[in-house]
Amino acid sequence: MAYSYIEKITLEGFKSFRRRTDIAFEPGFNAIVGPNGSGKSNLLDACVFVFGFPSRFLRASKMGGLLYKGSAKKKKTRFCSVTAEIVKITDDGRQELLVVSRKINPQGVSYYRLNDKSVSKSQVDKVLADANIKPKGENIIQQGDITNVLKIRPKERREIIDEVAGIHEFNEKKVKAFAELEVADRNLEGVAIAHAQKKEYYEKLKEEKELALNYKKIEDEIKQLRLTLVYSNLKGAEEELESIEQNLQIKKQEMDILTKEIEEYDRKIIEREEALERREEKVITGLDSENSDLKKIEAQISELKVKITRRETEIESKESRIEEMEMLKTRSKQISSDSSKRTGSYAVSTIMGSKIKGVINVISALYSCQKEYSTALYVALGGHINDIVVENEDTAIKCIELLKKNNLGRVRFLPLSRINMFSIGGKAQMSSQMPGVIDFAKELCSYNDEYEIVFSHILRDMLVVENSNYAKMLKGIRCVTLEGDLFEAGGAIVGGKLKINANAVKSSEEKKDFEDYDKKINLFKKEIQEYQKEVNDLTKLLGEKEKEALSLGAQNNIKEFYEEKKRHAEDIDNLKFKKKEAYENRVELEKEVSNLSMRKIRIETDIENFKMDYSTYKEEEMENVDKESPLKLKRKIRELELQIEKIGMVNLRAIDECEIYEKEFEELSVKLQKLEEEKQMIIDHINMLEVNRKSMFFDCLHTVSGEFNIIFSQIMKGGEAHLELEKNDDLDSGLLIKTKLNNIERDIDSLSGGEKTMTAFAFLFAILRVRPSLFYILDEIDAALDKENAEKISNLIKSTKDTQFLLISHNEYTVRNADRVYGISMQDDESKIFSIKL
């Protein structure tokens, strides 16, 4: 489907055509003739105007100059319009009509219509381009354009081939592609710089992440080892507890046996002594009055034995009390030590046992109170209960270094040289006088005067009240009830079931009992010494009396009785000795049982602590935990701790930061890769455009050069001509025209004027044949031709098929070969037209 030719041009008010004038054109060769000034070239301007060709083709300084200007007899027009009707012949032979019109008002504003519809110029350009009517005006060839082909620079001449080949589109695409490449380079450069910077930081962050992961891995291993250690300690303690309980059971059974033995010895001793007493009483009763001295001595002996037995019994009782006191004292110390571990104050115990100069004591050991206030003061002291009072800051720093070195936890220290006395305000003073208020907490503590600053610093203006009802009445004052409910000054209330460590806060009575153990033990020991001395004196006196009685008995023939009495005394002494051995064995067993019991308490405390530690781990962490040697575990933990110390400070946040940054870096890397790919695509596109551009250009150049040679040989009597580039294969170099006349190669500059004109015609018509258009408007291109050459050109025009020519000419030889001639003349100050078909 193609547009075939211009069928009609209608002018109205356009330049010299005042009235509506219809000019019907025929396909083929149309010649327009007329005298100078008749308006022939105004037809050219009309075509330029209606098709929207560049204004350089118009002979008017501005659009308003295209309107009919009028004359003395005729008025100027208020508008002008040109309409072109183009016949489009389809492949099946049908004809379609395309009507393009353009109208302009006095202000120079123009309007386009297409098939009687208002359109924009761009829409007109698109339709005309589809009809092979070039918007730049290539369809118009003016008189000077012929020889200009030879005068222009070679590069400008090559651009004509570019246009014919249609590579102008490729050139535009190439320019656009280079612009895109420049943008891509800028974008790529910016992203590449950002990528390089991020890569440097990312690599550093990756190293920190690896270090942090390694650190965390070791920490996890330590945690797992500590879990295993806790588990192993727990299992070991449970096994030891089971062994101790078994030993306790055995020892208690042995004690029961010894107790029975002692009871049996006591029974036998009593039997012997009672038998001896009965025998002795019978013997003494049988004595006459003459033996009154013997009776008197025997009575003294009996009295001495009673005293000795009484004192020995008291000594045994005192010794038992001493053993009991020692056991209680040892057990109290053990429970206190274990309690400190159980309540999380093992670090405090370590500091207190460190012998660091300047360490005074823990808060809980520096005061006492009445039992009824112990709970309230425990809550009032709160987290300060395990604070350690020291002399100065240097001592506190030494203690902290010790805790850090042994990884024992944290302790709050109160240097006497640093803390300040708290001044109680008027509001608190007034509140202390309200009903239900017992006193300031500080005043309910008993402590040495030198520590007043400490308890003033800790307890401040805290009040102790009887119950919550009274506490509610105190606004903006900190107070605590006897049951331990805490009311903060800001309004918060803390309360509930309170678990108090029995050793954390001791009443004054309990502390006094504990401190009296040593006094009582010393008192018992002193009494035992006194009783033992009295027993020794009584035993000595008893021996003397028994000798005296024996002497008197021999005189009174009762020697046999005293020998029997001696045997009984030996039996009783033997039984007492065995009883003493059994008693001593039982005492040793009691000590062993006591030690085992204390060990049991300690192990039970350890088990409780181990269970508390074990409970801090999650169930999944406890899976596959087996008992191992605690010593080996501690060695492994220490080795891993040394590795952590060697690693030093790590950025644990690098793990999460690296994941986030890695995502950003990957996105940037993808963006960089995408930009690189886009750049490469643009480069490939440019290369492809260049390949296609070269292919189309050289194909066109070869074709045009061939047509040029054919036409040249026709109009130049067997001459030859061809086209070539200044530089082979360089599309940006200039185009040279090479001719050969009479077998002599001729340079363009050496050609005569007529030869140059005909060479130019050959070049132009070669282009017309290679890329024919719907029509061509030729404006006096034959003005300089003689008859022979004019006929050659007219024949050349006539022989060009499927192209419409509108030739404005004065040359009769050219006009003679036209298919139709249109004559234009100026009549009554306006142009008139008539046509003749030849």
C-alpha cells in the first residue's frame, strides 16, 4: 500500500492567489510555466506550507507574509489556506484519498486538518512520513541545489547517502545510545565507588563477624561446659550425699549398740554396787558397839563415794554440754557459710576472707535489731544487705579487681571516705509523728557510732510503720511495714510473700546466743577443772579411809569381808572402765555423725545451689549432658577462657550488622552487576547499530554508485563515474565523486560548468531512483542548460517511473517533453492558472 501522487492543490488567500484556486495535477511529468512575477514559485511555497516543510524553503520572513497583501483595487485577505489532496493506490488497485490542509490567520497562527479533522503538526508529519513525504523537504529541489552537490564538503555529500540509506535513524539511535552509555558510565562510576567503599567496610565487618562468631562459639562451649560442670557437680554431690546417708545410718546403728552397752554396764555397776552395799550393811549391822569407829569410817566412805559419783556425773554432763556447744558452733558457722553461697553472696564471702586491708564488714554483720523489726529492716536495706563497708576508694578498687580476676560477680562497696550523711527533711520529720509510725528505720538499728554515716546513707528517711493502713496515710514518703510491704515515695507499692534468708538478718537475741557459745564453753571447762580437782581430793581421802577401815576390820575378824569388797570394787572399776571406753567410742561416733551431718548439710546446700544453677538452663540445652570429671571440665573452661582473653574485645553486634550490611552489599553488588550488564548491552547495541549502519550504508552506496554510473554514461556520451569514501570502511569520512570522460579520469574541479551540472544531475537522479518519493518539486533546475542538455534532463525526468514531478521552468525544450503544462499569469493583481495536456 502506497501513496501515489498529488491529485490537487487548492489555494485561497495565499500570496498572489487571492481567490480560491484549484490546480489538478496528473501523475508523471507536470511543467509549470509563466513569466517572471506571475506566481509560479508561489506554488512551490504552497506545497512547502501545506506539508509543513522547514521555513527556509519559504520566501517569506514570517508567516503573516504568506497572506495576500492586496492592491490599490483589492483588499488584503484575513487568512490564507492551502489544501493538498493525495491519491493513495492500494495493492488491490483501489484508490483512497488523503486530504491535508493548513490555514493561517493574520497573527501567523496556523491550524492543520487531516481528512477534515483538526490535528497537530506532529500527526501530519507522521501521516506524510508514512506516505514517503519527508518532513525536512527532501522532495524539493531548487535551482542552486544542483551544483551545490558538487560544491559542498565531502562529508556533507556523504550525509546525503546517509539519508538515502536511512541510516539517519541509526545515527540518532547511536547518539541516543552514546548518551545512555554516558549516563550508564556516570551511574556505574557512582555505584562502583559506593560498592568499593562498602566492600572495604563489609570485608572488615566480615572479619569482625568471624571473630564475634568464634568468640560466641567459645562462649557457648564454656556455657555448655559449665552446664556439664553443674550437672557433674550435682550428680557427684547426690552420690556423695547418698554415701553420707548410708554412713550416717551405719554410725547411728553403731551408736545405738554402744548406748545399749553403756546402759548394760550401768545396770551391772548398779547391781554390783547395790549388792556390795547390802553386804556391807549386813556386816556393819553385825558389829557390836565396840566397833563403832569402824562403823563411823564406813559411813564416811559411803558419803565420799556418793560425792565422787555426783561430781563425776556432773563432769560427764558438762563435757557433753561442751561437745554439744562445739557442734552447734561449728554447724552455725557452716550453715552461715553455706547460706552466703546460697543467697548469691559468695563474692561477699570471698572479699571478707581475702584479708585485704581496709575491708571492714558486710552490712548485715554491722547491725542488730529487735526480732520484731528484723523483717522490716531487711526490706528497708534491700539490695544493700550484702554491701561491704570499706575504709576508702582504693580498698574498694582492690576488691573489685579481685572479683574481676576470679570471675566472682559483682559487689557494692561503701567507702567511709566517700559516702555522705543523709539529712532528713521537715516533711519526713513531721510524718514520723503520725499515728502508726514506729520510727525511722535507721533509729531501729543497733550499730557502732562510726557506722552511722553508712546507715544514714542507705536508709535515709525510710520510716517503719505498723501496717499498710498507716502506710497509706503517708504521701510522698518511703516507708515499710512490719510485715515487709514497701511503699515508695513515688507511689509504687512492693509486697507479697517474703522469703528471708535466716542468716541475712539476725535478731539481737539470736546474735547474742551465738556470741555466748564461747563464754559458756569456757565456763563449763572451768567448772570441769574445779570438779575434777574435788574428785581427785575425794578419791585420795577415800583411799585413806578404806585403808583405815581395812586395818580396823582385820582387828575385828572381818578381813574376809573387805577382801570380798575389794573384789567387788575391782569388778565395778572394770565395768566403769569398759563403760568409759564405750562412752568415748560413742562420743567419737557422735563427732563423726556430727561431721557427717554437717557435710550432709553442706552437700544439700551445694545440691540446692547446683539445682538452682541447673534450672537457669533451657531444656534443650540439657539434652545429651553426661557426667564428667569436674577437674577436667574446669581445666577445659580455663583453657577456653584464656582463648577469649587472647581474642580480646569483640564487636558482637557485627553478627547482626553483617547480616543487614551483607544484604545491602549484595543488593548493591546486584545493582553494580546490573549496571555493568546494562552498559555492556548498550555497547553491544552500539556495535550492532554500527554493523547494521555499515551494512545499510555500503549497500546503498554501492546501489547509488551503480545508478550514478548508468545515468552518467547516458547523459555524458559513454562516460563513467562512481562514488567512493575518502577513507575506506570509515563511514564518517567524506564522499568523493569520481568521473571518467574519454577514458580519462577527471577531477570534479577540472570539469567544465556544463559537465559539472550534468554530473550533479546524474548524482541527484541516481538518488531519486534508489529512493524514489511520491513527488518532487523542481524549481527552475534547467535554467542554465542548453537545448541538448535540457532535452537529456527532460528525457531523464520522463523516464523515471512511479514518481510525480512538478517542474517550474522557462526552458521550452524541457517543457516540450512534459505530460501536462500549467500556465500562470498575473491578471488584476492576482495569479491566474490554466493547463494544457500535451
